[in-house]
Amino acid sequence: MVRLPDNIVFFGPPGVGKGVQASRLSERRGMVHFSMGDALRAEVAEGTELGVLIEEALARGEFASDETVLAVLEKHLDRGAPVTGLILDGFPRTIAQAEKLEQMLTDRGGELSRVLLLDASSDTLVARLTGRLLCAQCGETFHQLFKVPEREGRCDACGSELSRREDDSESVQLERLNTYRYLTEPLAGFYRQRGLLDVIDGSGSIEEVSERIDRSLGGA
Ligand SMILES: [Zn+2]
């Protein structure tokens, strides 16, 4: 029997396909995919106390504070999210969060066994990000290369006209990527020092990237 990794952190720049890969990995190995982005959006949608704090931060053009995102994770753990077989996606983002995560897992008898950094060249990422198409009517998203709508420029779900996302110009995306790399480089260093970090090449097809992840984790 191959022992499954206890808990995995997934991180990577926008456009690298991290969410898709985390969700596929959770299906292949029966792990639980915890997306911090989804969890934060759910708090906002439910109008909880934490949701209000998140909305206020976003309104100021900031990320939710370390304290807030940690409280969101803690809520999930206390509600019975497992402390083994958890895939953390989009969290932690800072060393302070990473240290707290370690402590939260240890307190509950779990541990972090692997950190996967999905990465690709800025050229590849910008090409992916700028091909996104959005249906303003129903919210469905498409992509000029990877999820082509059946009728050009029209939503498969509702038939409305598709538009490019507003922020999809190349220079804006490049700037987002640079900011991301600048902000998360210390986190990569933190996990590299602990011997947990594995950098996965996120270029190529979804299947190719999945295979690389499986090779990195070992086992079936
Ligand atoms: Zn639509």
C-alpha cells in the first residue's frame, strides 16, 4: 500500500491551472480539496461576520487579513474538515499564514507533508489568461484555446454574447504575475528550507500536468 500524503499545499501563479489540478488530484486520491478562494466567497455570500471583514478588505483593494483567512480555515477544521488527506489550494499566501497552518494542523494531530508549486513561464501564463471569455449573462466562462464555445462568441449555456474579461490585457496580466511572484517567493523559500517544496512544470495539457503531479507524489 502506498501511503497517501497527509496534507498537501498547492500554490502557483494565476493561470497555471492550480484549482483544476487540485480538484482532479482530490478525485484521483480521495482527498478533500479546500479552496480558500471558494471558502472566502462563501463567507461573503452567507453574510457571516468573517464575510463582512472580507468584503471590507476587498473594498479597500486589499486581501483579507491573515487573521481572517486563518479564522476561515479554522472554522472548516472545527466543523470536521479532515486533518489528513487535505489539499489546501490558495492558502497559505504568507509565511505568517504558513506558520499558523503548521500549528493548526499539529494541534489537531495532522501534519503538512508536501507543498507543490505549480509554475510556468510568464509567456505561457499570459497566453492562457488573455484567452478567457466570460458570459456576463450567466457567469459561464470559456477560453479561446482550452474551452472553445460551440458557436463562436456565444455562450453554450444561455446563448448570450461572450466578452473578454476586462482585466485581460497582456500588460495587466504580466503585472499581476510579477506581483504574485514577488509576494510568494518568500513562501517558496520557507517551504524549500523545510524540504517540503516540489516545483511542478504547469505547462502543457491538463493530463500532462496531472501525470507530473502523480510522479512527484509517488504511488498510483
Ligand atoms: Zn451564458
